[in-house]
Amino acid sequence: MAPMSDAPTDLAPRPVLDADRAARIAEACFGVRADEVVELSSERDRNFRLSVQDAPRYVLKVAGPEESRSLLEAQDAAMLHLAHRLKDLAVPVPRPSRDGGFIAEAEDSAGERRLVRLLTWLPGTPLAGTGHDRDDPALARSLGEAAGKVSRALADFHHAAFARDFRWDVAGAPAVVARYRDEVPETHRRELLDRWLGRLSTTFAMLPALPRGVVHDDANDRNVLVEHGRISGLIDFGDMVETVRVAEAAVAVAYALLDTRDPLAVAERVVAGFHARRPLSDAELAALFPLAMARLCLSVALAAHQQRLHPDNPYLTASEPDAWEALERLDAVSLPAVHRRLAAACGMPAPGTVATTSATADLLAARRRVLGPSLSVAYRHPLKIVLGRGTYLYDDEGRRFLDCVNNVAHVGHAHPRVVGAAARQMARLNTNTRYLHDTVVEYAERLTATLPEPLRVCYFVNSGSEANELALRLARTVTGRRDILVLDAAYHGNTGSLVEISPYKFDGPGGQGKPEHVHVAPLPDTFRGPHPRDGTDPGAWYAERLRQTIAAARARGREIAAFFAESLPGSAGQILPPPGFLRAAYAHAREAGAVVVADEVQVGFGRVGERFWGFELDEGAVPDIVTMGKPIGNGHPIGAVVTTREIADAFANGMEYFSTFGGNPVSAAVGLAVLDVIRDEGLQERALRVGGYLAERLRELAGTTPLIGDVRGAGLFLGVELVRDGDSREPATAAASAIVEAAKERGVLLSTEGPHHNVLKIKPPLVFGEREADRLVAALAAVAPHRDDQWTGPS
């Protein structure tokens, strides 16, 4: 066999014909008059589904110029061989032409002579079709069994035409990938291919010792058919080749793990099913998963090349996005560890030495040695997250988790435009604001343009806590006062002075209680608070209680410098203040001479959907200072304070304000990119649409269980409050904790919030869509108990 690097990889032009021409060929060559002709997707040839009234359907295949008669004869022979051997797995078979043979000749619309065949049509839907749960254990095992049956049936089948140099032969992947990796446009993806080829080099060195034979070589998710939850058929024999026999299992695994929550678990089931039908040797098992990944490397490299040559053929890149995702999410996986898992799944002896402790446990122990014990870790069994893409996170075993709580990755984890902006500017310059730079000025102009007048002056910092710390300093400087008014259960940051104005902290574990200079107004919680949302004007009622808090402070000689309020309190339990509350509360604070600070660290930048900023949901409410953090940089550490010219001028009392990193060119470039993505991808509008859809689905779920007491929020800032009893509204804290843990096991990441930790907080990246909303609701429906007393807490 010649080296794969000499194999042709460019596609010749496909035959030229339309459905009418295909119908005439079918009748002329095979005597089949079709009532309906529909073209099907393909790589090299042209395929048409023929429907005949009161008769079986067929597929007319018009071969491309690179497919010889001998190769088509070999494919026909293989199909007939398998049809005879396989009793519970359907394969297409050729129908004789008018001349008696299985291959006829006909002219296409360009006048070129083409080889044509007519194959039987198989029932079922492709695994890639909608409605199939790709993580279903039974379906994955069925796929493995189907591939194993084919491999066993082909063990004694040979044909000289299959001893060919072929671009899709996984044994030649290194040469083909190396040839076309430079046509992959993204640098990080080229580097990813290089890493995989390096990791797989040992496997390719051992291939000459593995058994060889003819393989179908294309059990991808578009070529395996499903009926009644099992694999019922296999189509498309155009990629058959003589190569290492384990390639049959490797190709099945490669495509089975695409777009799954737990790809290694799926791989285990496919391999176990294959092994049950066609036992694997130890050497084959060692090569299997690396060859599966090599197949995906082949897929993306060839897709990049072929897309450049044939941009009008979407079939050539059908699996490309999912293949890239799989290569990225499995980049950190240990190949020996996967080998051990597959061996265990097959009941074979575990190769090598199995570690007595997991890598995650070792890392957790190391973390506890070198990091402060006040740093918490999410979940009873912590996750080691190694990759983020869009609204998903991936752990070191390639498992995918739907991220429903990370409002920091506002426009999606690792958004390429944000990453690119940071990399380009970092490669050019990063310095401080004592030097002139266009980007920070442009960013300030763009940012203030999203806010109402007179909020037009920016200060840049590095986090939401720094932003609130600076806002505190601004307010105290311009008013000459020290006291602060906040809402109950509020959280404004992690610095010492901010913990002092955060009831969520000073009234919580380790807290020292309310300082004398802090005044706490009732939280405008219309579900758990003393005035319900269906009462008379709850906004005015809670604002009046705030006014009374101010009056009580002033009666004791305490004048208030600032009223700090999250526009939608998050740590307090995802609270949506009633209409009119903020507007009236701001007015009461100003009447007392206080500065109004809107803490938008959690909810700004379009998350609430209807408006860009949370405070804007209350018509006419305009603060004096707005603080920003978390989503502003999509994970890059940025914070900002925007205020009025009057306050900024009063703050300029001779003492310089300077932040070493605040407003640096890289941060400004990142901030601009985030604003661009929000605008260009319509993410504020998406938050409104998807948030409304999700809230409605959650309310439907609430109708099925008394555990859900309230669904509230705006856009993609939602809270689901759990209660033990609908009348008393006693917090269902144990159930909330258990649901979070159980949802994680189903690949959905949630967290709890609120003073009683009984509110499920939902604030995902804004690329979260209806599909993700459905998955979240399905997970909650599956794990939510009917009563809190069904849980005794996490076990």
C-alpha cells in the first residue's frame, strides 16, 4: 500500500443533474418510474430518493468520476454479502438494471457518461436526526453491537478494489492532517491538531501489528439508522477500505460521542457493545480511542480543505462543528485512563497500574494545602473544569455541563471575538491610563452612550468590588458623610468596607453584625416579604419603609451619604423589585441629601432583556452612580464606575485617583468587543425572548409540584424559590441543595441563593437558547421531589 501522503484528496466535480434527469435515468436504466424524486446530500456522488406509488422506495446513486466500476462492484458485493450474513441489521442491496447487471451507464446533464446504481431504501431515521438521545446507554450499546456485527461478518470478505489509498482511512490520518492543517484558519485549532497528532504518534507506530481487513469505515451518525430506540440499519458503503479492523469500532465511537453530555461514557457503551459481538484484542483496545480521535482530526482537516474547494456543498462540513468541540473538550483527557475505562467496560484486565486516588482528589488536596480555607468549592464532588464554549463547560473527562449560573461569561465562554480582541491588543501594548490611548476613550464613549443622561463620566477598575469601593469613596467625598443605606440581604463586594455594607455577609456566618454607620431598609421581596405583589401598590409600600429607615437614622443624627442598591438583588434571592420602588426609593434618598448608587454588577449589559440596565426597568429611575463588573469583560477582569460630571468634578479635590490596571488598553479592547457582540448578535433581545420562554416553562413545572413556590425575575436573570409548604412558605433548603447536586449529575449546573439558600438562581451566558431552556427544565422535572421532606440533605 502506497504512503497515504501520496493519496489523492481533492474531490473531482460531482455529476451534473437535477431531479428530473435522475427520474429519467431511473426509468431508462432500471424500469422504475418515480412519483417523487428528492436529492440527498453526499460527498462525491449524487444521490436521489425515489418514491414509487404502492412500491418500495429506492436510492439512485450516480457515481462521481473518481469511483471506478471495480470499486462500485466491490461495494455491491459487500452489501450483498452483509445482507446474507446479517439477520437483524438492514443494509441496502442493489437492484438489477434492465441489462441484468447492478451497474448501468447514463449521461448526466453535462453529457458525461456516469455509472449509476439503484439501491433499496431502508426505513428508520439517522442517529443525527432529531429526537434521538445520544447519551442513551441502550442506543450507544446498540450502535457498538451493530458495528461489531458488521466487523464480524466482513472478517472473511475480501475484494482487491478495497486495497486502495483513501483519504478517509484512519491509518493514514497523520499524513493527511499534516497536509491540510494549514488550511484551518484559526491558529488555536491548528495548534489543537498538532497536539492530538503528537499524542497519537505512539498509537500509529503500533498499527502494523494489528489485524487488517475490509471495513465499512463510515458508521457516522448520518449513516446509522434508528428504529424503536435501537440501530436498525447501515447505509453508505462508499468509504469501504482495507485497513486495521479496529477502525470499524473507532469510527463508530468517533461519531457517537459527538454532541453528548458524557462522551467517555458513550464511548464505553459503544465499545462494550462492539466487543460483545466481535471480541477485541488487548492491542486493538489500546488503539481504539486514539484512532477515534484521529478520525475526528481527519474530519476537520479535510473539511477545511474541501470547504475551500467546494463551498457550495454543505455535506462536506456537516460534522465539523461537533468534531471540533469533541477534540477541544477531550484535549485534557488522559489516553491511558480512557484505555482503562474501556477495558473495564469490556470486562478485560485493566492495563498498567491504576492510581489509588483520582486526579481530582489529588488536586483538591493540593488546593487545600496552598490556598486559603475560606475559598469554597462548588458541589460535594468538585468538578475540574478545563474548557468553556458558549453556554457549556467541560471537565477533564470531556463531560459537558450546561452552565446556568455563570453571568460572568456574558456573551458565552471563550467568545472568539472577545478572545481575539484581547490577544491582538496584548500582543501590541498594555500599559496604564497615564498615557494617552484611543481605545479607552472610545470605550468610555460607547459605554456611557448606553446610559441615560447625565451619566457621562467613567472610572475604570478591575472588578465589581473595586467599582463599589470607588463608588463608596465618591459618595463620601462629595457629601462629606459616612453612613450608608442598603437593602436587607444585599451583597456589594468582598473588601472590608463593602462587607460592612452587605447584610448578606455581616448577618451571615462569620459576620460581626450591622455596623453603626449602616442602615438597612426592608428588601422589596413581594413573595416572602410582608407586602405581597398582589397587595396595594407594593412598590410604594416598600419605598415608604425605606423612607422611614432614613427618617429613623436622621432622628439619631445620622446623615446618609449614599443609598446602595442592586437593581435586581441577586444574593437576596433573585428579587425583582415591584414597579415604582426604585424610582420612589431614589427620590427619598435624594431628599435626604444622599447619592444614589445602582449596583449593576450582576444584572447589567442587557441581561434583563427589556432594557440594557436593570434600573431602567423602573421607568424614570436614574441613579447618580452606576457600578459594573462581572459581565463587562466576559471573564476578563474589568470593572467600571459611571457617574455625573457634577459628582466627578466634586471628587477632584486634589487627591489623585489612579488604578494601575484600570482602563488599560487590553481591558478597553475587551470591553469594546463585549459591547460589539451584544449588539451584533442581538443578545439583549435574545435574553428577553429566551428568558420569557424559560420563565413560562418553569411556571408550567411549578404547576406540577408544590415544591416550587415562586418563579420570578426578568430576562435571563431568574429565580425559582422552593418551599416546604405553599401556605407557610417555609424555605425548602434541603431540597434546593439536593436538586443542585442531582442536576449536576445530569449535566446541568445550578446554584442556590437567598438568605435561606432555597432559591435556584438562573443567570446563564446570554447565548443560552430555547434548546438549553428545555434541557434545564427537563433536568429539574427529573430531579425535583414533590416535598422537601423527601430530602434529608445531600448524601
